[in-house]
Amino acid sequence: MGFADDHLIPLVDEGLGNSAYLVDLGDGRSLSVDAARDLRGLRAAAERRGLTVAYAADTHLHADFLSGAVQLAHDQDATVLASAAGHRAFPHRGLADGDEVDLGGLTLRALATPGHTDEHLSFLLLDDRVLGVFTGGSLIVDSAARTDLLGAERTEELARAQYGSLRRLAALPDEVAVWPTHGAGSFCSAPSGSRRTSTIGAQKQSNPLLAADDENTFVRRLMSQLGSYPDYFDRLAEVNRRGPRVLTGEIPLPVLDPRQVKSLLAEGGYVVDARPAAVYAAGHIPGSVSIPLRGQFATWLGWLLPDTVPLVLVTDDDQDLAEIVWQAYKIGYEHLAGRLTGGLSAWLADGNQQAVTAFVTSDRAEDRPYLDVRQEAEFTAGHVPGAVHIELGDLAARAVDAPERPVVACGHGERAMTAASLLERAGHTDIAVLDGGPADYAAAHGRRLAEGGAG
């Protein structure tokens, strides 16, 4: 077949910051690369083209989402393509460096590119030349994926492997397209910009890691960019190695009355309130955790709550329940006990109490200690002078370090409301949440943002 640009269909998960790809092979069949368990977008794209998925390739054992490859094998008899060194415990075609798969007019060639993981492969797509390379978690736009997911004791070793992998990829012709999986917004990435695809030539010009003079400089540069990442990353690679559970039919989300909710809470369950931050602030079930439904819902669910206990959802009537379910399931959170029928109104009608949280604009924020819960890189780039900094992901374990009566802030207000809910669970009272970010606060109080560490 003659490969054209529209034969490659990127499928972007803005919340996790990742891209999967669907390649039209020209004969009614397709190749998927790094498809996630939430296959709704892929299936819709395939249906529009009249395609079936013949091959499902994974570049590595993913830590940030459950792979959809096993599901595609079950549903469409797709052949799973993955590294033989990954020792996956389900039927697949194991590939090693240099192995090729005839796709029918196109060829997929495995290229060993360890660093992000030990068994990482990139995949070259060829006809009579190299058209592009699916780089997964190796070379990404203007950076490279993190190398600390296998433990701090192996971070430098894997960073040195990543150096060799990026050099190997950089030796490809300049016109070769670069199709990474990880990108902006992904905690699997070291920080990068907003572009999700590139070319080898462009990366040789703009990627600061490829500009490193030597291996030691590369390693220092890469390791200096590594921030925190969600706890669930430590679990999912092994689930992907074993193979995620195949799903059949619709995923149920039972309705629960207030008494059932109270019973689940007494048994150690959690209430996850997915309503917008302002709605949560106006009234919520005491002890519930605010995680507003948006692209990052899965990230914070997986970072802050265990995956082994029942989760009760509180939602607004107009929220997409299927989106909540798939965001949970794509990171392996399957203990969804149900949703509170009738929402908070039903809770109150049953004679139960509600809690409220102050949600204030910068000009109405009192003279309170300022608690910034953003990531380290965000804080360093600009923060309110004197702010206390505790990342949201660390807050539950460090609630005793939070100041009393704080105004809690992030970039806009969603993470701050989540932080306030965690502090309330830990016994803090009289908490205010900033509806805005540090620049708004500084402007309202006649201050300039500071850069660098705390202070």
C-alpha cells in the first residue's frame, strides 16, 4: 500500500498525557500501538474506517494505564506484539531486537530501546524506507521518559541505558517521523512541551537531551527533571505483565441509597465526590474525597486512594457516568460499589449532616497561611512568598505538617479542593480553598511571585 499521513490516527488521552495510535493497513485491517484499556476512542476510529484490529503492539509494560491489547485479542482476535523480554503471561508474539512482522505491504521492525523499562521496544514502520518510529517511552518530544519507575537504586543505570537508546534513535534519517506514547501531562515523562509528535531531525535540533555533550551530562540532565509520580504506577506494570482482566458487556454502576453508603463507609469504603469543586464546597458528605471529574480524574484517584476498597461515587445529574467508570477501570480501579442515588439531596433527606468548605477568590482570601499543593516544578517556577509547599500526592501522609486554618491553593482550584478534603478527613478545620492560582493571589495582595525553593 502507499502510506499516507491519514493512515496514522493518533488517539490522545489528554488526562494521562498519552497517545495511542491506529494504523490503517489499507486492506480493512489495522495495527494499534499502546492502546489503553479504555478502547472507546479506538473503536470509534476503527469503525469510521471500517477497520478491524489485526495487531496490537505494546512498546513496554505500562505503569500508568492498563493495556488494551489483551482485550483486543479477545474481541477481535488481534495478535499481540510485545517484547519477549517482558515475559508476559498471556498469548503474544514475543519480539527481540531486529525482529520483523509483515503487516501486508508494511513492515514493523522491533528496535530495543531500554531505559524507561528494561524490556522497552520501539517499533519502526517501513515500506521501502523507514516511515516513522513508535518510540513509546524512549525518545519523546523534546525529552525522554523517566527512568526511576523500577526503583531509585536503578534510576541511574536505566538513565544510562536511555542515553544509548536515544542515540540509537537519533541515528535514523532526519525525515523519520517520531510517534511517542508519553507526552505533555504524562507523569511517565520528564517535563516536555505540548507537541506530541515530531521528526528525528527536529529532535536533533530541539531536544536538550540529545544536545548533551556526553553520557554523564545526559544522565544529570534527565535525572534532574524527575518529579513525583502516582503510587499506582508501582502496581500496574505487573498487572500488564499478567494481563488485565477481559471485560465483557457493560460495566454496571449500581445505585445506592444513603443507608447503603453509610454501611460501606463503616466497612472502610471511601466516598469519591466527582462534582465540580464549587459544588463540593457548597455542601458534601463529611469525610468524602473531592476529585472533580475532568481529564485528570484517573491520575488523582490512583494517587490518593487504595484500589482494594469499595468506592462510592457522588455525582451531578449531568455528569457522564461512563467516563467516570472508564477512567477508574483504565488504571485498575474496579471496586466501584455504586453511586449515591439522588445525590447530596437524598443524603440530607435521610437526616444526615453535610460539611461545607470556603471557596474564595484572591481578593476575599483572608490573611491565612498559604498552602501550595502543586508539583515541585510548578512551585519552583513561581509561588507566593512564604508559602508552605506540600505536593497533593504527599498530603495525606503529611497532614500534620500543614498549617492551621490555611488557604489551600493550586493552579486553578480543583487540586486544592481535593487537598482540603484530605485535610478535613485528617481533622483539620476552618480551611479555605483559593478559587484561582498564585498569580491571582499575588496580584490581589500586591506581591510578586518568588522562584526557586520554598521561601
